[in-house]
Amino acid sequence: MTELPPEITLLWGVRETPRRGRKPSLTAADITRAAIAVADAEGLAAVSMARVAAELGNATMALYRHVKSKDELLALMTDGALDPPPVLPGGDWRIGLTTWSEAIMASFQKHPWYAQVTISGPPIGPNNLAWFDRGLSALEDTPLEEGEKVGIVMGLITYLHGELRLSFELAEGYRENPEAFSRVYAAALRRFVDPREMPALAKVVDAGVFDYDTLYDEQDLGADFNFGLNLYLDGIAAYLDRRSST
Amino acid sequence: MTELPPEITLLWGVRETPRRGRKPSLTAADITRAAIAVADAEGLAAVSMARVAAELGNATMALYRHVKSKDELLALMTDGALDPPPVLPGGDWRIGLTTWSEAIMASFQKHPWYAQVTISGPPIGPNNLAWFDRGLSALEDTPLEEGEKVGIVMGLITYLHGELRLSFELAEGYRENPEAFSRVYAAALRRFVDPREMPALAKVVDAGVFDYDTLYDEQDLGADFNFGLNLYLDGIAAYLDRRSST
DNA sequence: CACGATAGCGTAGGTGATACGCATAAAAGC
DNA sequence: GCTTTTATGCGTATCACCTACGCTATCGTG
């Protein structure tokens, strides 16, 4: 059997035989939990090894016995912060994927910093895999090949993660300067978009799409999310149609 | 007229009246260019203020006369690194958006670090807006409302950016350990995916979707990209159908 | 030619990651 | 119970970076 690298086994909490030696007063899971708490409360920037250690009442360097580097800690956080996936209503794949998407966005939104961490590599942690599985399960009754299911779910994750990032950034900008935010953006566009050079964009700007509170509005963000999601789901439906008719 | 914040005007290179005083030997554009060169050659991590300054033969702190912070420099880079958008073949929106998507991915791929920088906020730089405009122009002959066009193009950008990030990460992992990369992933999945807990994922793993070089393969990445893109485009087509038939 | 505004940049402070090695605690073996 | 073994806790020290501040050099203007 192939030897698995420690950064992967760590995610699953496999501990070979810690028989001898001093009893650890800390586990990687503890550290991850504390780091997530700090990030939730004060943002990702506040997560330093020293800060996390202080949270646990330990010295900074103690953490390095359990975590190879800060990057590894971040990787642990991206798995640890996810809720377990919901049970999907069986039957219609579309309803299933919609439920799934809404649930994953809800899970993301509990941890605003999630959009900022760089995911490195394919899903491998327990929670990530559980979500992956649940997404695939929504497509169970379709005639798709396994590889196609993977492509669809991966694509959806990609899209949702991007959407999260975008909404997070807008929320950020809005929080920093609520009143000016959309005004400034609209003003900047009006100032720089030359109808001769960017006619399509100019038309949009003129139509007032970016005006005032149109840009940032909780309601609208939800609507945008649904719009894009449905586009993607429509695409899946079309693909299924095309596939079964040939 | 609303006063625009300097970080925005800087992107457009508006300089009010730098009449008096010493002549600048450096411009924000120079700095951006140098930073991009460093990132291209040695990765984003190599971009430090000191390194960029050295590249220009200046002292570190000289940069701060032209750029408020490193974050601002990164923002400038994300605009400066983009090629100008291509001229799209008129007529069919689908061909237009496909051309556009492929071109933007090609532009991204010249700068692998692009996937790593955190975009902060809606597109506002000249190149970003040019791309935005060009994307919108592909939808010009459709009966969509302006807001819908924006939603569609934004969604597409979101998806493409995510796709870029994913492929970058895979390429990264592959580069670090070409032989082991997919083997380790497949092995890890086989080890941890319990068919009782994650039946759908187990089925996929058993089907060999993640085996050996299936996971990372230039050919496959391109195919995945096209698959996802077409899903999204199918979704747009379906939306157009639904819309015109009611 | 003196003045004032602006660019260049040296110094220094602060933050943060992390290598290294020793002290310490706990199990294993006698 | 005492020694040996082994892993943990963590103090010290280093290194890399960002950036505030203020001085000096330079150039247009009157």
C-alpha cells in the first residue's frame, strides 16, 4: 500500500502509536478549532501562530509539534470549518443540487474568511469529501458517467467558491464605506467608460445597472446567486437532454 | 462630480498637475511592470517591495511615493497583467463568449500567479473593464436585459477565475511531485472513502476516475474546462429559450 | 536666485514565521 | 522504583518583510 504523506493523514486524525513519551496536551484538532475561532472573530489576518497559541494558553512554538507550518494549519482550517453536509431529498437531481448548493453557501458564510484562503489541491479532508460525496449522490439517478458527475460537481464547487469570494469582497467594500461604496463605483464607471471604446459597457452603465444601492443589496446578492446557479443547472439539464436523445 | 479615490484614478494613470518639484524617475506603471516581471519569473512570493525596487535600481522606499501599499501594487498588477481583449466574431453569442473565454484563459495563463492574488472588489481597471465590455458585447444581439447580461458575464468571469485557480493548483501539485501526485490522491481516496458513508464517491473512485494520470493531464484539463464552460453556455441558451417562449 | 513643492531614500521599528536545541514528562523495561 | 527511551513543550534567535518618518536632493516658478 502506498505510504500516505503526513499532511493528508493529519486531516483524518490518524495517530499511529503515540505510546511512549510525554502525553500531548494539544492536538492538531484543538489548534485548528482555536484558529477557526480567531478567524471567525477577528478575520484571517489575525490568525498568527502566536495569536493561536495564546488562545490555547501555550507558547508559539508548541504548535509546531502538531502542525508542520502555517500553511498546513490553513489547510486544516478549510476542512474543519465546514459543517457536515445535509441529507438531500431524493428523487430530482435538480432539487438535490439546489439544496446542496444553498447549504454549502450557508456553511461558507459562517466563516467569512473562507473566501480568502487559497485552497491548495483537490478535496481530501473528511468534510470536503463528505460534501463531494453528497453532491455526487444528487446525480445518482441520472444516466451520467462517473467522470461526468465529477466534472459537474467540481464545476459547481468552483462556481460557488468564486461566487462566495465575490460576495465577500463586495460585502467587505460595503462594510468599509457603506454610503460611498456603490456611488463611487458608479461614478468611476461613468467617468472612465468611453462609449466609443466600450459601447456595450456604456449601455449597461447608462441603464443604471450599477447605480446607487443596486450594486450592493443583500436581496440582490441572493438573486444573483440564484441566477447563476440556475444557469449552471439549466446547463446540466440541457446536457442530460442532449445526451439521452442521441 | 463625485471625487474619485486615488486608488482608482491611479489605475487609469490620471495625474492632476505635477508641475512643481523634482521630476519623477519612476511611475506607478513602471513599478507595476517590474512587479509583474518578477512574479512571472519567480512567482508571486518573490514579489517584495525590496525585490521590485532592486529590479528598478531604486531604493525600497522610493516605491511608496507612487504606490500606497503592497496591496495597492497587487491591485495594479491584476489589471496590468491582462492583455487587451480580442475582437469577437460578430453574430452568434455562443461563439463570441467561447472565443472570449478561451482568450481570457490564455491571458491568465501567461501569468500563473494571477490565480493567487485576491481580487478585491468589482472590475474597475482599464483592462478589466475592457474585458468586461467585450464580454457584454457578445450578448448584444440577444433580447436580454442589461442587468441580465451583467449577471451572465460576471458569472462567467467568476467561473473562469475559479477554474484557473483550480488548474493552477493541480499544476502546482503536479510540478512538485509529478510521479506521486495522482497516485497519492487516488490512494488516499481509496484509504479513506468508506462505501457505507460516502457511497457515491466510492462508486466514482472504484470507476477509476481518479486513477493514475487520469487526474492530471494537460489534455484532460482542457477538456474539463470546455465541459464546464459548455455547461454554463448551455444554461444561457436554455435561459434565452425559456425567456423568448413566454 | 531664492522659495516651495515634490521625489528619492536611509534608518528604524514592528510583526510574523520558523529552525534549533534543551528541559521535561511519561511510558517501557529491568 | 529506577533507568532508559521517546515525544512534547517551548525559550531563544534569526530572517524576511512591510512601512512610518524625516531628511536631503532636485526642479519649476516668481
